[in-house]
Amino acid sequence: MSTHRYAVFGHPVAHSLSPRIHAAFARQAGIALEYTAIDTAPHDFVATLDRFAGEGGAGANVTLPLKEAAFAICAQATDRARRAGAVNTLTRNDGQWHGDNTDGAGLVRDLTGRHGLDLRARRALLLGAGGAARGVAPALLDAGISELIIVNRTAERADALADALGEPDRAHSRYWDDLRDLGDFSLIVNATSAARQDQGAFTLPFTLATPRTLAVDLNYGEAAIPFLAWARAAGCHDAVDGLGMLVEQAAEAFEHWHGVRPETDAVYAALRDKDKVLVTAD
């Protein structure tokens, strides 16, 4: 049986759970899979990806901070990747990279399926405008939110994302300094990497939240702690980290590569319970 070679690229990437997730999916499907984590700085990304392809790389996931760079090198991209201007899933076809973005679909599937939350008609605040934010913004609009306000510390990036979404009646950019004046939101999504950069506690005005608010951090593990602590202190009704989204976006990529939709609940449960080992019986 031949082994299919895949990897996740990021910087840093040693913390990534993607190799464990894809290994578990492969065991379910009876697929021989080699899936590793490859750390590459942005300026080395293209050369590192070329080497990977030359060594038989068939596909790759892409995480921070490389998602927009991944989009730029694709010969073809799906509609949802083009709308995002960011790619988290690469597939090698005829000597070229084809790009997709499964982040948004993974987030919506986790929130609506696993957590049973209704996103329709929610007024949403998106914190951040990088690759992670770009991946989920189109899917949130498609899921039926009423309005999306994008706030980023670099205002030009928020403006660019709002323009790219092409829905001026629903998607708008605002300045970070305006947060106290934006009213309240029934959905707040943290797509920044502030906690990963050791910037301390997450400080936002409590006026953004209500007892009905759903707060979502696209990060997971320790990186999600500051924002989720803020959400609880602000009295949000629900606070969800990005672990379920991670598993669901991986399932989308796995199905695209292998033609098999993996079962995600057991994998999610094993990752949530750190005492469990991610194995299945042969």
C-alpha cells in the first residue's frame, strides 16, 4: 500500500494538532498516510513548499501566518478561497497547487452542528482581518448573519477585507479605537493571534456583549484562554474555542483529498479530553 504524503505548514507550527487529527481520520478510512508539521517563515514558504512537492507532497494544510501567501501561489482556487483571499488547503494537481479554504465551513459546522447554535440574524463583530478572519468571514455572511463589523488594529486590512467581501450593505470596517461606540453584538469572533504573541490579557469593552452573545475564539488551547476569560467576565451566553472548527475544517480537507468523509465527534472528544489517546482499534 502506497503512503500519501501531506503536511501542515505554519510559523510556529509545533503546537498544531493537525497531524494527530489527520492520523485519526486515516485510521478510520484505512488509508496509509504520512502527515507532518513543517515550520517555515513566510520568506521561505514558497521554497519549502516547492521542496515538499518535489518529495512527493500531494496536499497541505496552511496555518498562521501563511494563508494569504498560499492563496497567492495557487494556479487555481475555489470560489470560497477567492472570496477569502486566503487558502488553508492545498492540493497538487498536474504540477500546480490548487487552493481551497475550509475554515469557514468548519466553523459554521461546529457552531450549528456540534453546539446547536443558530447564527441567523445575529449582528457580528469580527476581531482581526488576517488569514483566519478572511477564511471565516464569507461563511458567516452565507450563514445568515445580519451585519458584520470588521475591526483590526491595522485599519487598512479591515477596509480591504470588507471591500473584498463585496457586500457593502452587510459588511463594514471600523477602527479599533471605535469599539466603545459600536453598540452590542450577538456574535463576537476573535480571529486575532494576540494571545499567541504573549500580549497578555484580552481587553475589550464589556459593552460589546449582552447576556445573549455568542463569543467564539478561532484559537484553541492556551491561546484561547484570554479571550474566553473576557467573554465569561462580560457575561456572554456562550463561549466557544476553535478546537471544533479545527477538527471540522480538517474533515473538509480530508474528504477533498481522499473522497471519504471522516467521523469527527470521537476525534473531537479525544482532543478535548487530554487524558484520552487518539487511537482507534485496527
